[in-house]
Amino acid sequence: MTIPENKIYPRTGDKETIYLKNVIKNPNIEVGDYTMYNDFVNDPTLFEKNNVLYHYPINHDKLIIGKFCSIACGAKFLFNSANHTLSSLSTYPFPLFFEEWNLDKKNVTQSWDNKGDIDVVSF
């Protein structure tokens, strides 16, 4: 059984709780059926903007959230670009400024340590 694709709010009159799968647009974010997100501070439909941080397409990393998960208000998912590299003399992200210093754009991901995808499962 799956929820209808156009159903966002599971409860009548409750605009703080949503079925997360039905508001996600980013193809690198996968959410299972009936996973819900509650946000009593911000619009919960803005989950991608407010809660999935440093998730840049150049990394090709994924956020995978399973079925029947419950995500609380304020939960944040921090991706690889938030982790400046520790394998060089400085943690300063020099490759991000490839235009400024005439560096090759394909090396921009060397600015951070890649720790892979984020998987969230419910038991």
C-alpha cells in the first residue's frame, strides 16, 4: 500500500506534519512511503531547503530515508561539502575558487572529504 502522490498532509487541519516523499523534488533524495516530517517553526514543505544542507549535485551523493520514519522539527542532514578536507596543509577550500586561481574545475570536490551517502532507516 502506498500513499497517493498528491497527498501531502496526513491529518485534516494539520499543516505542520507532512508525508515527506510527496514534497521532495531532488532526484538524489529518496524517501520511503509513510515517512513523515513535522516542523512547527518553518513550512515543512521546504524540507529540502531548510534541512538538507551542503547537498551539491557535483558530489552525486544521496540522502536515502526508509519507509515509516519520523523526522523531528529541526533535524538537519549535513553532506560532504560541509566537511573541509583534512588531508592537505590547510582546511581552506582552495579548489572552490578555481576561477580566481585558474584551477581545473573538475578538482572542486577535493575541497572536502567525501564520506558517502546518508542512509536513514526505521526499525
